[in-house]
Amino acid sequence: MGHHGEHPRASGEVGAATVRGNSPGRARLAVFALLGSVLVPLVAAGLRSVLWALVGLAGLALAAVGVWWTLAHTGVLRALGVAVSLLAPVAVLVLYATSGILWAACLSLALWALAVLTARSALAPGHVASEQAVAEAPRHPWVLMNPRSGGGKVGRFGLVEKARAAGCQVVLLDGVGGHQDVSELARQAVTEGADLLAVAGGDGTQALVAEVAAGHGLPFVVIPAGTRNHFALDLGLDRDDPAKALEALTHGVELRIDLGYAADRVFVNNASFGTYASVVTESAYRDAKARTTLRTLPGLLTGKDAPRLWMRADRTPIDGLQALLVSNNPYGRAVDAARPGRRERLDSGLLGVVCVRVGNTAQAARIVGGPRSGGIVRLSAGEVVVEGDTDTLPVGIDGEHVVLPSPVVCRSAPGALRVRVPRRRPHAPRVSGGAADWPRVARLALGRHCRADDSSTEDR
């Protein structure tokens, strides 16, 4: 299990990185861009622009309804859903074009996006992760490699030979099945004197070995040789050339990051409950993901045996959920142009929570209203308790299917894992100012002092 409390730091701090201050110039640009996004359609169409905005929202609502029918139904209604989800936005664009306001709508959206991005960057981040210099290279590094991961990246990039040339003991996972075997291999390596553990494979395997490393206070190296490697992405590693991760052995820095737990199972990315977790239990899912998902979703969303979920995030209870994602640190929004769907931090000590609560067509249409619609709820919490109407819950943990007894308690183990990464990496995390806080941005634009706020806020 993960450590709690104080953790020893590697000697030689390099980067408690400097926290930049607020930027009044960016704040003014954000305010001007926001005003421009409102004024452009008003100048182009006058008060009719309000009507055109309502038409656009109606098109989005119809598209949302079409997506819901596609996912939740079969037969004629599914075919109609596909047609509506495609034709509704096209119809809106055609109406805008024939009315001569398409350019104004596009420019307004561009200005709005610029306003949000500059507003976020105008506010100083409350925290920037520090990097610690590595005092010395490991003497007995141990690397577990899965030759089948990522379509054979281990062989394609010559990782075995390169790791051995760097002084690593390499163990191939070929022929080994089951989570217990992976953990046992790592524990055996520690018993035999390994002073660093590494994995070249997918996120599920990364999580299992990371837990062993955290439990023994050993550094851990991620070699992104899996299919997606979301963990490596949020660490800033080069997923196009997994061999570059080996530079962490000799030219690396050390980060302290959190681990997440769902009951006694560790996760480095997330644990999913509800529809997705049920879909991945299907034997055909791995070979035919889209087809299996479309076949099973109607029963999971609207069938009489549809799973029912409710959860409590710290003191906030939410029920009637179709899907729930609990992540090791909060994810950014999928529409965030700066870091879409990524985590800016891996050391906040908090779990991210994204809930989906859409049970019928009307609720699907209301999603376009944003967080206030209640269809999608986002928040952060130190502990999340998930329950269902059965004694056990299917859970997708870093893409791997498990079944856990209900209720499932999810928690964060802050700073439990020592991760070594190359000193220079292409996508090193850059913490922004968080969500656009327009009152603070406006005060900053007017020259008033704004204090950086490091508090975690619930995002509904």
C-alpha cells in the first residue's frame, strides 16, 4: 500500500520551480476578447444575434438528443439518432451561412476561446511541482517489459538491448498472466536487491509495479511502451520514442506523485464505474470495442437491469448515476484547448470525480446547458465512496477489469511514489491558473491586486 505522511526527498533540489506572478496584460487581453465575442455578432446582426444564438443552442441540444438515441436505443430509433446528431449541426451552419452571419459566429467563437485561454494564463498558479536532482544513478535497476504491449513496441524500439546496455536487469513478461504474477515479480526483484523498478508496458502493469515501488520507498521509471500510456503523457514523457525514458537512469530528476486506490487496488490514472466498467467485462470488447459498446449500451442505459450507482465525494452525495470516473488527480476538461483531457498535476493529494447522470431524452438535451444542467458533474475530493444496488461492482482500473465488493472506497495516497523522469522531456507539465475566474481576471485587468488561490473548488 502507499506511504502516508512525510516522505524523504532526493538530495539536490533543482526545481522548486519559480511561481510566476499574475499578468495584468493577459487579463486585459482576456477581457477585450470576451467583449469582442459578444460585440461581433451584435454588430453583424443586431438584436437578431440573440435569436441566432438560441438557434445554435437548439442545434446542439438536438445533436445531444441524437447521440443519446444512438447510444441508448436500437433499431429505427438508433438510426434516427445518428441522422439527427449529424444533420442538426449541419442545418445550423447552413442557416448561418445563408443568413450571412457564419463569419461572425466563427469569429465570435474564436474570440471566446482566446478569452478563456488568456484568462487562465493571466492568473498565477497556486502551485508548481518541484523536481529533485538525483544524487546518484541506481546500481541495480530492474525493468519489467511486456513484448506484446503497444503492438510490439519493446521489440520495435530495441528496448531490451538498450536497457541492458544501461545496466538494467530485464525481465520479459512473455507467458506470465495475471496481476499477482506481475506484483510477485517486482517483489522478488526487491528481495534480490533491486534499487529501482521500471516498467515498459501499459498503464495497468505500470500501476501494479508502481505500488510495489511505493511500498518499499524505491524510485520508479515509466517506459511508455503501451498503446495509450496516459500516465506517461501526464508525466511529460516522449511516447513516440519510449527508449528516451531510459535517460532517467543517468540524466534524471525525481518527482513525488500521488497514487489512487479503489479499495485495495492501486491506480495511476483512474477507476471507472457504471456503463464503461460493465462494457469492458464483455469477452468480445478487446477485439471489437465499438461494436461491443453499441451492442451493450442500450441495456446498460435504459434496460430494466441497468446498473444504478450513487456516490459520496467527501460530504457531497450524488445519486442516479450512469457512469462515474474517479481519477488520480483531476483531469482537465476535454474542451480545454491547452491540455485537453489531461492532468495538470499529479501531486495535489486529491481525486478527480466526473459523474454522468443522463437517464432520458430531456436530460440529454439539457447537457448543452453546461455544468448547471446536472447531467455532468465535476468535482475534487479526498475520498470517494461508490455504491450500487448489487453486492459487487465491476470496475475498470487503468483499463483492466476487476470486480470489487460494494461499497468501494477510493482514496488518494499523497506523494506515495518516487518517479524518475528525464531532465529534458518534451511535454513537461505546465500548471496554468486553473479555470477562468472572471471576477479575479476583471480586477486584475483594472489594476487591482489578486491573490493566487490554491484552494480546491468544487466544479459543478
